[in-house]
Amino acid sequence: MAHPDLNQHLIDTATPPIPEAARWLSEYDGRHGPAINLSQAVPGDPPPQPFLDRIAASAASAEATRYGDIFGDAPLRQAHANASASLYGADIAPAEVAITAGCNQAFFVSILAVAKAGDAVLLPAPWYFNHKMTLDMLGIEARPLPLSAEAGFVPDATAAAALIDARVKAIVLVTPNNPTGAVYPPETLTTFKALAREKGLWLIVDETYRDFLAGAAPPHDLFKDDDWRDTVISLYSFSKSYAIPGHRLGAVTAAAPVIEEIGKVLDCVQICPARAAQMALPWAIEHLADWRAGVNAALGERLSAFRAALARSPGWRLDQIAAYFAYVRHPFDGVSATHVAERLAREFGLLALPGSYFGPGQDRHLRFAFANVGTMKIARAGERLALYSAKAERGPSNERERRHG
């Protein structure tokens, strides 16, 4: 008996890449010491115990077992609106915030609100692979906006304008960027807002890593004028900022009518976000500023450690770096990034993701997510890169003789 067909858009969507890469590491035999996994952007340290205690107490309450509001609990919407308004010096109301099951869901519901199958969205390449997967499974064209190492992987609005036609409904930007780590200058975002407004498009800005920026200055001025509601949709991750990725909480900030439409999607896919962490987060937003500053200081140390480690690794070139990610050019001409990453994991016990996971034209790069390990492991990661380079210079199996186009 023939099986009914599955959704072809879903079939044509790439499989999640991190589990695939993790299988490479499972074949490592330990000869160079314990495996080092720099593949996934996860917080390196748990949240402070008082916050965990509040989550536990919330989870034990009868209230946490009940349905909450489709858009998220009112105290958290208010707290996030207040925090964002303070950061940006802007007018942001709770009705302009929806709480989601992580920032990935924030992106998914935002895309459903602004585009349909057959439409197109500008996606800077390299891109975050889950963004591309979302567009593919929805039948929406991910139209690449190529970025260059020479420009620091910062997008150019003039180049973007040349790609826009009647099918394009939105422009997606990610800053601080995943996978490159690039932090877009405020003026770049302002220029893209003007472009989106001129063309009648939405500007979706994924700010998952906004709380890991150095300094106290706001990351952009997109919310400065009230006209932001006509153009801007901003995405946020409590999961990253408060080190609770397992609780899956993110947020969308957009004009209230956009949030109302997003509510239709949220009601179908989750009904309401999980309650326990929602109930504890308003306290965390108010009281954990010092802890978050300490996290940022530790990430700064890890960033410096990665720079130093790479400097001791011949041929490997750091093209961009920020609080969570380093985007590194490997030294092997004509060899695919996938081959390099796979061999690095299987033979040297160091897992990074190949640039090919992040779009076209990325086959010379690897992404290292170093935020989840300490400085000693980062130093050992550099040593393994140096070992790889040394081994590639010897014998009949060297990289120059194993080219992959």
C-alpha cells in the first residue's frame, strides 16, 4: 500500500545540522584529551541559585499548571517592555510584546505574520541555519544577501536594495550575528530601517545576543522614533540572557496590531508559553544586572583567550569575533569546510561547525561557539588547531592532497 506524500517543502528543508556534527565527535578516540565541543551557542554557566529557587517554587505552584495568556504572562510582558524601553530610550508598551517558546519560535511566528508561500525574504549570508530552515519549510524564498570578510560581515543596504522586488516582504538582520559574531553599527541598522520603510517591507532584527554587548550604549536607534511600529519587529531570547535555554523563552516586540496577528499562530502552536520561568523572570530582570555583568566579563575573558589561542595556531585566520562566536578561515586551499570540521572532530576531538551550514560561499570558514567553555579549554582548542595544521603538512594524507573542490 502506497504511503501518502509528505509536505515537499519540509522534505526539501535541511536536517538540523548540530546533531549531524555531533556524530563526528562521537567517533573521536580521546588521543588528544577530552573532547571539546564548540558547536552550539549555549550559556556556559548556570543562572544564580536564587533565580533557580524562584523557578522551582513557581513550578511547584498550582498556578504554573494552568494555561496562561496566549501572549505570555502580563508581569513578564510588562517587565520586558520596561527593560527594552529603558535600554533604547523608547516608548514600548506591554501590548507590543509577545512571549514565545524561545527566540526560534519568535522568528517563526514573525515570518508567518509577514510572508506566505511564494514570497521572498532577504537573508544575509552567512545566515543562521534555523532561519533558512524556517523559510524553506514555509515555502518562502530565502534570498541571499552575500556578506564579505573584508566588510566585517556587515550587510550593505545598497546591495540589499538591488535584490528587492515585488516578492520580497521582509529583510532579516541578526546582531550580534550568528554565525560570524559581527556587531552591526547603529548607523547600519538605521539605514536598513530607512530602506525597509521606503520599500514597504518589514525589518526583522534578531537580537538574541543583545545583552552580551560590551558597554552600556544602546545597540541601535531603531525604536527612537514612534514610526518604528510601521517597520520594525525585534526578537529577543531570555533563554540566552538568563542562561535558561531549557525553559525556552523568547519575545517579539512589534506594533500591537502585529502582535495581535501573531497571537493566532501562538494559539495554534503553543497556546501559552511554559509558566514556571515566566513567573520567575520579572524578578530576575530587576535583580540580576550584577550577575549579567559578571557573565559578560567572563565572556570577555573567553573572547581574549580565543584570540590568543588562534594566534598560536598557524594559518587559521580570525575574520570576526564577538561575545559568543568566532568565525575563522581555515588554512587549506581547495578543501571543504565540512571536511576540515569533520576531521577536526574525529581525529582531534574539537567540534566546530563548517561554514557550509550557514549558506553559500562559506566553505572556507568554521564557526566556533566558545561561550560555553572556560579559558583552559579554549587554550587546548588552539593547541588542537595547531596540531591539525602540523599534521596537514606531513605525509601522503596531507590536506593539499585531499582536496574537495
